[in-house]
Amino acid sequence: MNYHFGRGWTRWSPYLLLLPGILFYFVIALGPSLATTVYSFTDATGIKGATVNWVGLANYKEFLLMGQASKDNLSALGRTLVFCFFVTTIQFGLGLLVAMIVNQNLKGRNFFRTLYFMPIILGAVIQGLVWSLFLYPLGGPMAKFLALFGARSEFLGGPPFVAFAWVIAIQIWANMGTTMIIFLAGLQTIPSELYEAARIDGANPWQVFSNVTWPLLTPSVNTNLTLNIIGSLQAWQLFLILIGYRNGTQVLGYLIYATGFGQTSGSVTSSFRQGYAASASIILFLLVLVLGMTTNYILQRREARIME
């Protein structure tokens, strides 16, 4: 078999072409990840001039096992899983529903496709500021609407579970457009002849969906579930912008940021503990890895059964 890149030094051409990309990946992704792993075994603070000492597994032990702080951390871990569950399931369902609606030959469908996708391009900061103004309890649009019925709410400033629920809703609003687009792309790959054949055979709308649309959407289903799970587990920016560092609302991603960079809100202050935050980020990474690989395994088995 002839080697397409010749002999001698020319055999190294493909590796030399790959080298810039590999170096970029190491500097941007792999390098910081390895540094985070090393930092997680130290007491690094990130403060210039401060000494850094090797502490082994002490950060992990403190995070998971020691005192009230560990209970708060595990509570944040639990809230992260709750946040992931509701965001993933609702965003997945709404994205599929909206994609099927805007895939119909309806007047103005391009406008609605753009409208549903538009929040994606705003970014977390703009999304958070828009909703903060919309939910402002003293004269905001939502407060005025409730006042028409003699009701009022503190919204993001109310009880922790209420504020947490609002962040879930805003997270879904902010990212549902991506789910919709992926499903829409999948729907447009399904041949119309299959729908016509199913209707000729007397299939009702639910049978058409369950026997034609849903099986053929498998690649889109797999992609959306994976992206939704990973994205919701890592989410924290909207918590920072909407409600700040507040007990009873933190998720693990925000806890990592607050601990590493000294977030302060009202009477609550977190110190600069970047080594400790690095250990928390490794725990989050392992959580994402386990749930992501488990989900991928289940989805691959489902796809194999469908293809049989």
C-alpha cells in the first residue's frame, strides 16, 4: 500500500499539520484541567505572594465529610441534580414540541423560529439583567400584572425554593432554542413519504409520532439529552446574576466560583480558596463524567435496539 504522504521527512506532514491544533487544545483545555487537578491537592488561595502548600486529600475530605460546610456542599450537590433533572426534562420536552410546531408549513414560521432561538445569542449577562428587570418586585412588569389580581410576589428575592424555581424557568427559556434547532434539523431529515405511507395505512397522529417521528429522531434525542444534562450540571452564571451568593440556592458550579474568587453577598462572604474550589470542580467533573457516560451508554443501547 502506498503512503500518501511520501517517504522520509514527508511522512511527518500529517503530524506537523495536527501539531498547532494539539498545542492549542493543550493550552486552552487540557493544560488548565491538569493544573486544576494539581491545585486540588494544595491550599492555594490565588492571592499574589501567598505560599502554596501540598495538603493531599484534605480538601476533598473537608468538602465531603467535615462539619456543617460539608452538609452545605452536599446540599448544593443535591440542588445541582434537582436543577439538572427539571431543566433537562422540561427543556427537552418543550424543545421537541416547539420544533414540531415550527416544522409545519405555517405562516410566519421563520419569524417564530427566530423568536424562540433569539435568547441564545443574548448571553447569560443580558439574559439575567432582562429577567431581573422583568421580575423586579417594586414596579416591574410581572409585579404590575399580579397587582391587577390583588397579588404580589418577591420573585427572585422570595423564599429560596421560589428563587430557585425562577432560575430553572429562566435557564430553560435561555437555552430551549438550541434544543429546538437540533430537533428541527432532525425533523427535516425525515422523508415526507414515510408520513404519507403511515397516513395511508390509517395511522393516527400519535401512531405517526411514536412509530415514525420518534425512532427517526434518535440522533437528535441523543444529542439533546447529552447536551442538556451536561449544560445544566455546569450552569452557574444565571445564579450569580439573578440571586447572588444566597444560602439555599447555590448549585455546585456557583459554589466553586464563589469559593475560588471570593464572592460576597449581603452578610455572606466566601474566602479565596482556589485549591479547595479546584477539588470541588474535580468532584463536579466526576459527576458530569458519570452521568454523561451513563446517559450515553443507555442511549447507545436504545439506538442499537431501534436499528435492529
